[in-house]
Amino acid sequence: MSSEILSVLEYMEKEKGIGRNDMIAAIVNAIKAAAQKGVNSGQELKIEINPKNGQLHAWMLFKVVDSISNPKTEIHVEKAQILKPGVQLGETIEKEIDPSYLGRIAAQTARQAIMQKLRQFEKERIYDDFKDRVGDIVTGIVRRRERSDLFIDLGKAEAMMPGKEQVPGEDYAPGERIRCLLLEIENSSRGPELILSRATPKFVRRLFELEVTEIADGTVKIEAFAREPGYRTKIAVSTSDPKVDPVGACVGARGARVKSIVRELGGEKIDIIRYFTDPREMVAEALKPAILRNIIIDEKNRRVGIVVSEEDLAVAIGKKGQNARLTSRLIGWKLDIIKLQTVATTLEEKKGMAASGLAKIPGIDEATAQRLVVAGFASVELFDGVESGDLVGVGFTPEEAGDILQKVAAFTGASK
């Protein structure tokens, strides 16, 4: 049995990183608890394991008394003095026993308890080994696939990459090396589970931090990030050093740095742009090479209206709307992309509707209504506080101005 114990101690120490003293304490407690549930029920035991050779020693403990009430835990003083001369009442003496006396059932129970303790040690070690590596890139070997989940051997532990954290189109065979981001450590009923990801934007961000020294030392800062795994990533960068080109630093000489990252991502496209605090400049930069004819900012609803020509519409929107979606996530505003012709038609329609509304005022014909709309008087409400001189100033004669104001006043008075 000593050789078995020694082999267990050595294996756990070398392969699993569990200290020998911790293992000995676990084995001793397990054997003692198991033995006391078997034929040695009620017996006080002392068990020791030699850490050098794995040899196990066991003793039964007895309290020295002059009247025995429990023979399993007490020994008469006369008998005790034979075993240990000079022993006194109330003291405890030890009687060594053959470890096999602990019983076969106790040994089996102890083995189960030891395995349970080992699993607990391994769970604690996994958490301690990886808790400070969350957010870092790790390398492992693909072991197997279960349903949509991929299980990866990281050397000291096995990790899982759920289907939702995998990149569409990527497929890995058992035995293949893979780089992933350690996304989190989940505590489950089975212990800590290492969750990996290649789909999270954090994976690409960490690749840039490893590849671009200016990002690692803080000279260049990643301000905004948007990604559709397997297809495209947009990244906005800035710098406080006027001598450094943040985009050029990320691209590298002849594109070496960004090409390295693209290879790791299996050909995923990466757009690197300069960061601007002004959403107008950001959206213009993010949608290049499309030329924006007009940008309308709605700060209250955080929406950006973009007017582009028909030939730039497909470029601005991108394949299946991808470019527009990523730009929207990058700047944090909703995007409305409108074709130039559509805008012109809409404005003409609005003018026509406004003119039709003014033409309903008795005495004002369609031509006069059109002139008023062009001059900025698109509704009856806009005449509030308007004087004759205001209309004369936009091209009406004094007579026309007076006549229009009179008819508007009559209309508004009748409608009240």
C-alpha cells in the first residue's frame, strides 16, 4: 500500500501541481473517516503517512481509566501500565495496529473520498492558475467537439468554447492548435469552467495590443470598436503624440502588423480609422471611400442622417448592410442613409404640401402660396407676429403684403 500511496503523491505533485503535504492530509482524513464508519466504528484512531516513502502507520487511541465504560475508547490503568510503564490516569496511550486492520470497506471508501478531495484540489488549482489570465489570449489543442461546443486542452486544464463564441466558417479538427481569448471563468456545480472565445471583439482588441507596441505602451489608444466575427472589424484609434500616426502604427510597415492579425482571424477584413470626437467627422471617416453629400445630426435622438449619391449608396451601406451597421456601432449613433434623389423629391413634396395648405386660405391662390413657401412661410402658424414690412422684404409689394396679412387674419380668426 505504501508504494501505491507514494506513486499517488508523486503523480499529483508533478502532474497536477498539488502539494505533497496537502495530499497527505487529505488521504489521512479520508482513511480515518472511512475506517470509523466501518468495523472500527466508535474507535479513536491516529494515522500518519511518511512523505518520503509513502509508508502508512495507524494507532488506536485509549484513555487510561480505573473503570471501563467503553472498551473501544478506554483502557484499564493496570493493562495500560503494561503497555506503557508509568502512565497515569486520564492520559492517552497509543496502540499501533496493522493498517489492514482498518478493513477492506474502509479502504474502498477512503479511495472514493480521496478522489473527491483530488477533484476539489484540481478545481481550486484551476481557478488559482487562470483567474489572473481572464482577458488574455491562450493557446491550446483541440480535443473534441460535443454538439456545438469545442473542448480545448490548455495544458493544466480543459476549457470550452461555446458555439456562440466561435467564428462562423471556422472549423477545427482534433489535435489542431488554436488561439483564443479566455473570456471568463464560470462557477458551476462541477467547479470552475474556463470559457474561451474567438468571436468577441475583445479577442481582436487583444491581438492589436500584442502586435502593436504603440497600443501596448499607451501611445496609441483604441477609442471605439465594432466587429462582425468572420466578416469585418472597424477600429477607431487616436494618439496624444503629434509625431505618431495612429493608423499607420496599427497598419505597420507595408501592412505587416495588420496582415498578421488578419491571418490569425482567417482573412477577416479590418478597417482602421482615425478617431474624432465630432460624430460628423467620425461618420465621414468610417464610411470612406463613399462621399457624403450632406450630414444631418439629431443630437436629441442620437441619429445621423447621411445623404449620398446613387453611385456611393452601395459603398456606404455595404454588403447586406454590414458597413452601415458597423459604423453605427462604432460611433454609437443610429444611421439613416438616404439617396440624394430621394431627398430632393421629398423636399419638393414637402413644399407642395405646404403650398397646398396655404392655398386653402380664402383669397390666396396657388401661385401666391408657392411664393410664400419659398420665402419661408410654410404654414399659417408662421404668420404670428409678421408685419407688412416682413413680406415686402422677401419680394412682395406693399399692397400684396397687406392683402395677404388681412386674408390670413380673417382665416385664423374664423378658425378660432
